[in-house]
Amino acid sequence: MAAGFDLFVVFAEMRTGSNLLEDYLNQIAGITCHGEAFNPNFIGYPNSTDILGVTQSQREDNPDRLLRTIRDKTDGLGGFRYFHDHDPRVLAPILSDPRCAKIVLTRNPLDSYISLKIARATDQWKLTNVKNRKDAQAHFDLHEFERHLGRTQAFQLEIMRALQVTGQSAFYIGYEDLHDTEVLSGLARWLGAAAEPEGFQTNLKPQNPEPLSDKVANYSQMEVALRTLDRFDLTRTPNFEPRRGPVVPSYVACARHPLMYLPIRSGPEQTIKAWMSALDGDGSELVSDFNQKSLRSWLQDHPGHHRFTVLRHPLARAHAAFCDKILNTGPGSFAKIRQQLVRSHGIDLPDDPNDPGYDLRAHKTAFEGFLAFLRSNLNGQTSIRVDAHWASQVTCLQGMSEFCLPDSLLRESDLSSALPRFAETLGLTSVPEWRGVMDPHAERLAAIHERGLDKLCRDTYPRDYMMFGFSDFNAPA
């Protein structure tokens, strides 16, 4: 065998032809496929008790033991078939290992779905003698098929991304290629086989060779249902925004109570922190400046803790970021970005934000220019960083999920009732009244608000509007 690989895996799903591919692989000298080695219900094959002396119980205790055994004790190059619901503990190790050859077997997901339905109905998973074939028709269920399609696509994307990140390639083979001797010979060469078989023979027979119209009981309903599927994902929201980390140092917790706030920048941070300090009631400073180690310690030391974050309407949040970081010229403002916005993006900003000549009309024009900049910025079309103060709230939450997600996702408009309510659920009898003025820029935004700003903001933050269900901005009375 070639020195390139010392293990292989066939990534597949049920009813994609993986049994047939395994049969062909085992006809190549020096190559052995050990079935579904990491199927949680059996080891290798339904009636097998072990693989190369490793039992199912031993595999459950230590899956790496079986992985090493297949690698080291197979006569030649050993491998196995792996489906999306097999032991997840071995997925990362095999994906990251460049000496593990990846074979990706695919099939039209509708064909595999119908074949799976028929196999479950007949309980016939392999066919070697046509006389023993059991016949049945599948009943198409759109929601069931969408779930099947989603699982298949998600697994394929996970494999593809892992290979991209680690700089590897895979041998992709389709169900229709399983009868192409040239393709199978190419697979043998890719695996490093010393010699290719003169031909590939199998006792396995196609179980359902009929057209779909004969295999599906409600075929006409299926045709209509499939029209509703967006095959090309035309309604997707493109996302070029860079990923964010969990930003653990920004988290704050009460000193006396098991309550933690995970801020999203340009939200009502200061007001919430003041309320949390009042909740402690003894003048204690909030616990802050966490790192991941100290945050783990806090979580372990405070059983029953509650973590929350707060969503602000995208238009109010963008306006707050504009006022605090761009229009403002004092401490904490982004002076260099402000200069770039004036010089390269044509936003007319006053040297002094309190200049009487900078009226509401000028403010509205400047904010419109900032929203236009944000749209380009979040789409990766500017040289300016995507700052946390205007990154989409969806992306901020995704970053949090890399360490821990909040227990509660609150809306700013609901804080006056939500904060006292869940503080009481923690058993706190003395809960301070919510007195916060959450957005100091709300009055100015209300004065310039009109439908055009809503349109600009929707174009800038489409995922926030879609995922969190925001409607157009309603200025507070």
C-alpha cells in the first residue's frame, strides 16, 4: 500500500449504496472495510460480536481503542463506514487526521429517502436473490423528507468544512458511480492499492429499480409538495459578517447573587449594571473582567445561576452606536473610524457634536450615511473592522455560544417587568424597582424617525429582523 494513508472512512448514510461500495472495496487486494464499526446499536454488522478482537462493550468504553486496532491490526489498509448518527467521539479525530482517507458517498436525497421508507416497511435491507424480494410502496411525507434532507446536508457541510479547514481532500463518489468500473479503479489507485481488480462482482441486487412513480403511493401529492422546496435556497440571507468570539471579559455578575449579564454592545449596559448593583444592595462592586478559567470557577461556585442578555431594536442600537462612537468626540469614541467615515464614505459630521448648526435634518442625513456604511461594513466591503458595537446581534449570540449561551434572551422593551420577575425566581425577596432610562438617544431618534430609516436598517440587519422577529421601529411615547 502507498504510504499516504493508514486508515480510511466511508462517509455515507443509510440507503446510499454503502453496502455495495464496501463489497467492492473488499475485493481490492490489501483493503478491508469493517462495516459500520461505530454504529451505536452493533459493531460492524448486526450479528457481529467484535472487530479484530475489540468487543462492542470495549468500544463503548474507549472508541479510540477500536480506531487504533483497525489502523494497526488490519492486514493492509483498514477502514469502516460512518453515518451521521454513529459515535460522535470519533468524528473529530478522523476528520482532522490527514492519514485517514476520506471517501464521501452521496445519493439523490429523495431516492435515499424513498428507499429508506421501503426498507423500513419491508424490513429488507439487503437483497442477494431477487426471488426473496419484498415489495412495498412508500408514502411521501414532506416534513419528514425535509428533516431527512436537513440532516444529510448538515452532515455533508460539516465534513466539507472540516476538510477545508485542515487542507485535506476527499474522494467523492456518487450512487450512480458504483457500477462504473473506471471510477472504482480510480478509487483503488487513490487508496494506494498495489493492483486494481480486473473487474468488480457482487451478489447484492438493486432492491427497488422501479421509477419513483411506481414506488411512491402518493406520487402526485409528492410532486406538488416538492414544488414548495426552495432547491437553490433563493430566500437565504447572505452572510459575510466575520465570526465573533464569546467576549468573556465583558460579562458581569452580581457579587452576592447567582446572576450574570452577558452584554451585547450598544445596548442598555450601564442601566442594567446599575440595577444589578442595587440588587446586591450592599454597595458591592459587580464581578467583572472574567477570563474563561475564572468564569468556569464562578459557574461552578454558583449552582442555580442564571445568565441573561438583552436585545435592542436594530435601529435604536445602530443609532446608539452612531451617537456614542462616531458622532461623539470624547472618551470612548472611535476617532480614527470617524475620520475614515468623513473622508472615504462622505458622512458629514460636525467637529463639535453640540454645534447648533448640526440640527435634526443634518443628524438624520448623517445617520442615514452611517447605516449605508454599516451595510457595506457587515458585508465585508470596507477596510474598517466590524466592531462589536454594531455587529449583528445574531453574530454576537453565536459568539457567546462558543463558551456558554444565556439562559434568558430579553428584549429591552420588556426589561421593566422581566428583570424583577426572574430575579424573584432566584428566590430574591428584595428586588429593586426598575427605574432605568435605557436609551439616552431615544428622543433624538424619535424626532428623525421615518419609514426610510426602517428600510435602511432592515437592509443592514436582515438576519436580526428575521431571527428575532423585530418589526419596524416604534418610537417610545
